Amino acid sequence: MIKAIQHSHCGGIALRKEGDLLGDDSNKFVINVAKDRTYQNQNKLYSEAYLKWRTDEKNPYAFSFVHDTREHSYIAGEGFVKRNSSVAEHIALYKCLGLLGVIMLVMLIFDMINYLLCSFAFPNSGANMVYYSQRHDVQSDISVGFAALFSALSVLRYVAAIIIFKAVTKIPLKVAMPDTKVKTSQVCNSTVMMLLVMVIGKISGFVISNILSAVNLDSVYTYMFVSDNQYVQGISFLLNCLLLPILCEIFYRGFVLQTFRQFGDSYAILVSSIICGFSFYDLSYVGYAICCSAILGLFTIRTGSVNTAIVMHIVSTSCSYFITSMEIKNTFSAKIAELVVCTLITAAALVAYSRLNDVRSWSFNISSDPSEIPFGKKIRVMLSSNTIALWMVCSIILTILSARVMR
């Protein structure tokens, strides 16, 4: 027997079997997307905080869908209509992408300010970049004041993004900054793998830079203030090897990656990697940045802690920084030292890779990736987001403006 128990908003009625009104074994008929979701390698506190955030009815940035399969909606003239969880996911995804696009535009404004500062106030400084054509002949000498101002704006760029993201989404810090305990050996193996990516990136960057030079385009060789002043050198190291890696991972592998995990771990890694990669505005660096971001995102999820990504980023960036510092001196001993370091990293990475594969249940694949929307459709939703599209266009424009002709 069927009874009408509730009117719908579309001129139809929701129907349920009369016997079900008694609530017999009702839970087994209820689909609760947020409650049913498990997050791999995360502790109980993380899962509970994520569930509470996702089930908040006032939160437009959370994908939550609850439906009793015994209920059916009837619309006059159309018949019975099945409630679809993919609609709820699409709405939440579009909201999250819209917010992310706005935040990336805010970050781009800070980048534009730094660009204008370098172009007009200090045209010969080179800012925080050493170009490919300058790798053995760096002429610029940065002042302490300029280095401090540039660094402050670079830090504020991330701080503003984190504050806005947190204030708007209200995502719990237990979710945005997961800190599951990780074995030291696992962190070491992850870091060595990241160093290998750094070595491969340096080689590919060299190749791409030579290809670009064929059409007389310069490319960024490294991010570093150049000066004989010890204070400037200290600011450069602090900014490039500590502050930016920490803030970068807190934002991209913390807030962005963890928020988008509700739409699937693979998609979350993709979004955070593309967004991070296209924020460097350099043709030779984009591909490397995307690959590094993907590796960082993978190990963040596989270890359950954003601290793993922070350590990986700091160590790999610092290693690259010191290798490049030696290269700039253009001495024979520096070249030998670089070759030795890269060889040792490669050997250590092979050992780390074999150990990771020997660990039971450890894999480079994402083992849990539930979603109501097909992966391809989620990519199309991303590309159709107005703010994301606007940010990408502005990013391309800034990349063109930042392009430099070889000397």
C-alpha cells in the first residue's frame, strides 16, 4: 500500500510505503553520501570534523546528500523522478571552484603589484628571478629594502588567500591541516622521491630553456635574490626555502586539496596541482610545478599529513637552491659537486622507491576515490567556472608580460 506523505516543490508528491512509516530498519535504506565516505589514511578526528562540516545545512561549499531510497517524488505530467546525488555534488563543486577562482585572482593581484614594482621602481633588479641567460653572468645587486618589500608582498599573497579561504568556507583546521602521525622512515622516503623529481625537473628545465632560446625567449632559471650583502642572502634563503614552501603547502595541499577531497582524491590532486602550477607565470616552469604539486598531493594523501608535503617541499627547494648557488659561481668544482649530488639523489631515490613498494598496502595509486560525477565531467565543470576561466586568462596575460627576450 502506498500513501502520500509530503508535497514537493514541483507540484508533485513524495510517496512511501505505509509499512515504512513505522521506521523498521530505516537506516539500511538511507543514502548518506557524507556519512558513508571514508578518507584513507586519516584519523577519527579528521573524519568527524569533515562530516560535521559537510552536513552543515548552511554550508554551500560542502557536498552532502541524504535520501531514503523508499521515497519517490512524483511530478504531475512527468511521473516519478529519481532524486540524484550528482546534482548536489555539481552544485557544491561549482561553488568551491568559484571561490577558488576568486582567491586566485586576489593572489594574482599581489603578483601584479610585485611585477609592477620590479618593472618600474627597480627595472634592473631582476626581482627574485635569475634568468636562463644570466645563469653564469648575474649582474643585478638587490638592496635590503627591496628584498624585504618583495618578500613581504610574496608572504602576504599566501596569508590573504588562506584567511579568505578559511573565513568563507569555515573548514575546520583539523581538516585543512591534517596531522596524522607518520613514520620517520616514510617521510624520509617521500622526501628522497621528491628530490629525484627535483633532479629530473632541473634536467627538463635545461632542455626546455634551450628550446625557448631557439626563438629568443628567456626563461626563469631559479628564484633567488642576487647580492653580496649577507642580509639580502639571508632574506632570499628565508623566503625561498622556508616561508614560501610552508605557506604554499598550507594553502594548496592543506586548504585546497582537503576541501576538494569531498569530490574524490584524484580530482583534488588535479585541481591543486593545476592551480599551483599556473601561478608561476613562466613557460619553462609550469610543467615542473604541476608535476611537483601532483607528487606532493599524492604523498599528502598517502601519509595523511600535510606536514609530509611541507618537509618534502622545504628539503627539495633548499637542495635545489644550494645547487643553483654553486652553478652561478660557474666553477669546475661546482659542476663536479652538482653531478655528485644529483647522482647520490638518484641512487637514494631508487632505494626509497623499492622500500615504498615493499611496505604492505602502500601504493602510488589512490585506493579510495568515490564520486557521483564522472571524472571528465568534473574537469568540464572546472573549465566552465567563470572565475577560474578569468583567472586562467589573467595568468596567461601575466605570463606573456613576464616573458623576456634573450640578451
